[in-house]
Amino acid sequence: MTVVTVETRSPSGPESTILGPAMLEIPLILSKKPGAAMRKGTETLKTASIIQSILKRIVYPRHFWSGIMHQRAMAHTARVYDDSQLSLYAEILPGDFLNLGHFEDPRLQPQDITLRDIVRAQARHAELVAELIADSTSPVLDVGCGMGGLIRVMLAKGLSPVALSPDRNQIRHVRAKYPTVTIVETKFEDIPLDEHIHRYGTIVTSESLRYLKLDRALPLMEKLLKPGGRWIACDSFRVGEERSRSGYVWADFERRMVRSDWRFVCQRDHTPNVVPTLRFVYMWGNDIARPGVRFAFRKLQRKHPRAYYILAEVIEAINGRLDQNLDLVNPDAFVAHNKYMLLSMEKTS
Ligand SMILES: C[S@@+](CC[C@H](N)C(=O)[O-])C[C@H]1O[C@@H](n2cnc3c(N)ncnc32)[C@H](O)[C@@H]1O
């Protein structure tokens, strides 16, 4: 087998590694005399350094082990404890809400919507949830409290919220912003029962129901609520058989609740009221983010064809992921396969 030794400089001195035949082309560029490289122009050098930097991180033992350690550390941090997607939404939206919002006028078109309108719609959503809280003296458990927007609304109403989230970034944020509020840092399914049993007049799951494992969550709801307490939930549910979407199938959920002796005190379909937010996100994703990404890849292909070639599968995967994510917020697909419900439920026995 032909092997080539590549030598590079690092802060700790020169490093060398042995590359197999598949990587021959790269060392050949690197070993060109300075004059030859100059004649090819800086583009060649840039391409080479991109490829070299990627390869260095793949093949050098030091980088290889660092990579494995990083991979291990992240594998042990399940997404639920450090959700970067939700952190991104929180950075974009200043209202401390991570929900789809509630637009009173469902006909609003995305070109006429501003970020401030979205924040206002999210606050309206929280108001509608808070209005359903019937017991104003007992503590209210906000399951999946996100960045604490609903906590703020409840405090303003003189209620006693308790914030629960497994996500350490959200917990840090809520703790700093609402220092007087009790905080429970855990998944709902792992809440310590002895500390919380029959403590709550209301439990709220605002767009967090879809993350809960119902087998464990349903008996817990009953044990955490005081007798006569209510569970308020708002979330999107799947209607029909489309498997790729997240959330529970509405018909299954409804059947299961009735079978477990829960009664729907309130059942409102707010699908049209969340659609303007989806139209807005879809417009930005489809009309701005997607062409931006396409432009960046085209530029990479033109300026650094070799790097583009090496990264071809990664690029394909990124494009596929982008399409998938956009499909999830496609308003027409959402209306065809989902419904968004605001619910209040009570145990009957
Ligand atoms: C879409 S956000 C909604 C945030 C907030 N309720 C709102 O309306 O703005 C979903 C929330 O559920 C939380 N979550 C995810 N899995 C959970 C679990 N197993 N138990 C409790 N919360 C969970 C997330 O960390 C996040 O806070």
C-alpha cells in the first residue's frame, strides 16, 4: 500500500501522520514547492488548508481521542437536558415563550407579521392558558416551563407557580429571572413524588405534553393534583395516519383519557390561530434561509470544488434536514395532519 507522510505545524511543534492511498491527492498539494502553489493562487491553498484541517481532526490520535470524548460527553447529555433548538428560538424571541402563539385573526399573511406580533401572540396564548386556571390559591405546576414566560404571567395574576424543566439552560434563565419561584429541575416523569404529592390545584403542560411519556405521566398527574385539581394542556395532535409528525394522535389521546377516567372540562380547537406563526416561520425558512444555504453551498462549490466534493454527503444531509424541518412547519401540511388543542381536564374518580 502506498503511504505518504504529511507534516504540519501545531502549537506543540510539527506533527506527522501516515495517510492511505485515498488521501494521496491532499499531501501532493501540500508537498508542492512554494512557487508552484503560488502559481495556482491562494484558492488552491485555501482548499488544501480546509481539507487538511478536516483530515487532521479525523486522523491524528490526539484529535481522534478528543473527538471521541466530545461525542461521549454529548451522548450522555440527552437533548431534553440541553435543547439547542429551543435555545435558538429563545434567542430569537424576546418574550420568554417557546410556543406557537395565538393570533386572533387567522387570516393574517406572513408578509404582514413582525417578530413583535409573534411575541404578542405568544403572550396571548399564555393569557388564554392562565384564564383556565380555576384554583387561584393552590400552587400551579408549569411542566416544561421553557424560558418562564407563563411563570411571569401567572405571577402578575397573583398565582403561585412552580417551574419544572429538565433543560439546564432554561432552569438557569428562570432561576435568575424569577428568584422567588420554586424550581424543579427534572423531567416530569422523574419528579420526586414524596415532595409533590397532592400539592397542586393545577398542572399546566403548555406545548410540553408531546414530550411526555403518557404511561408514566398520566398516573403522576393524578397523584400530584389535589382532589378536584385540573390539568391544562395545549399542544398539537396528529390527526390521520401521517407518521413523520410529532405529537400524539388525537383520537388515541382522547380515547385514553376517557378510559383513564379523565373528563374534558374544556376542549377548544385553536388550529387556525397558530397557523399565522407557522406561515411566518415557513416564509422565512423557505424564502430566506433555504436560498441562503443554497447560495453558500454554490459558492463553496465554485471557490473550493475539492472541499465541496469531500463534503458532498454532508451537504446533502444538511439539505435533507432543512427540507424535513421546513416540512414540519409547512402550514398547509400542518392543517392537513394536525390539530392544535387547548384542553382542561379533571379526574372523575
Ligand atoms: C416547546 S417548549 C414549551 C415551553 C413553554 N411551556 C412555553 O409555552 O413557552 C417544551 C418544553 O418542554 C420541556 N420538556 C421536554 N421534555 C420534557 C419532560 N420529559 N418533562 C418536562 N418537560 C419537558 C422542554 O425543556 C421545554 O421547556
